[in-house]
Amino acid sequence: MKFIYRRIVLKISGEVIKSFNNNQFSTCIIRDIIQDIQYLVKHGIQISIVIGGGNLFRGATLSKFGINRVTADYIGMLSTVINGLFLKELFNKVNISSCLMSSLCINSICQPYNLDQALEHLSNSVVMIFCGGIGQPCFTTDSVACLKAIETRSEIIIKGTKVNGIYSKDPEYNQDSILYHQLNYNDVLRYEFKVMDLTAFILARDYKIPIYIFNIGHNRALRRILRGCNEGTIINDSMKDIS
Ligand code: UDP
């Protein structure tokens, strides 16, 4: 079986583990992606997952209720740890070897972040789950995904969302909107397409790490992306311009 990437970072937002009826935890979407991960690990793909916390708490939202922004961000980071534990438990149930590392110090429930150990785990087919953000306020887990991709020398950041990719216009209101299969970093900036937060995006651009946006609810989408199928939108430094 041919795959076009060998080492990837998969960013899973907290929203993805929220159910359709707004329960904070649900396995309905994540179950399919876990099957894909199991399949890919069996075929030698090395996978790091960066887990978000938006199904529980986001710093920006909490601060609107009068909570100090720094404290609010720590609450957000703790949410990613909770999601990491949830994800690890789902992996355990289907016998996928995984390791949960946190950049926040919570050593009794997950290992402290250590790059050498993470690289060793990846080369031994252990799925890495990174939680606790970067351990500092004022960032999002999109930035964590970019940093982990740089640190682990991963070939691509694959961001699972609830949309199919990047459209020319909002597809919900514009029937003539086009789904772009490929964009370059500059197009994303010029047309202000929402891919990830700007700090994270600039980091990916500067280190020339491609970003793939896809609909995580599409069955077996992850394995199709790794086989090179057109599944969503890839952003890279290709010279193709949409203007
Ligand atoms: N966060 C932070 N520093 C980090 C990563 C995350 O302060 O390095 C906080 C921030 O408040 C953020 C929350 O954790 O809103 C949850 O992360 P994120 O919003 O990225 O989750 P997602 O939207 O991906 O579910």
C-alpha cells in the first residue's frame, strides 16, 4: 500500500468529540477516525495527535465571564488534558499503543513532554497524544500542532474539522462556492481564509509545513488523504495562485 506521508500530526479540535446533541463527550465521530488511525499505524504511519479543548473550555470564552485571561487559558489547557485522557482510553479499548504527554506539569496522570521519548515512541509505532497546549497562556492548540510538527519533523499537519475544506465563499449561503483542493500560504493570508489562528499559520508557512483541512466526519477520509486522494484542501508553498 502506497502512502504519500510517513509521519503526520493530526490536530483534533475539542468540537470533534462533542456530540451532535451537545454532550461534551461523544464517541460518534472519533470512533471512525480511531479506525483509520489503527489502520494507518498497522501500515507504518507515525502519528502524533494534538488535542484541543474547545468542547469544554476556551480561554477567550471564559474571560468574557470575568475570569482573568491567564487563569482562563490554564483552564483551557486543562480541558485538553481531560480530552487527552478520554482519547487515550478510547485507544486502549481497541489496543492501539499510545502515549499521552503534557506540556503542563500533571505528572500523576500523563507523562511530561519529552521530545526524545516522543520520537522513540513514534518510531516504535506508538501514537503520541500531546495535551496541555504548550503549557503557556495566550496560545491555541493550532500553534501546538505546528510546533509539534516542527519538533517531530513531521511532513504535514492534518486538521480535522466539521467542514469539507476551504471554500471560495460560505457554502451554506452560496450555492456557487468552490471547494479549493490546493492553496498556497499567501492566498490564505490575502483572502483571509479561516484555516487556523494566525500565529500558528505563520509558523507553518515559515517552516514550509503543509496544512491539510478536511472533514473529520467523512468515513475513512484520513487514509484517503495519506493515499493522495483529493479529500479537502491542502495549503503549501505551491506557486499556483487562485487570483
Ligand atoms: N490554550 C492555551 N495555551 C496553549 C493551548 C491552549 O492557553 O498552548 C488554551 C486556550 O485558552 C484555548 C484552550 O486552551 O482556548 C483550548 O484550546 P483550543 O481553543 O485550541 O481548542 P480547540 O478549539 O482546538 O478545541
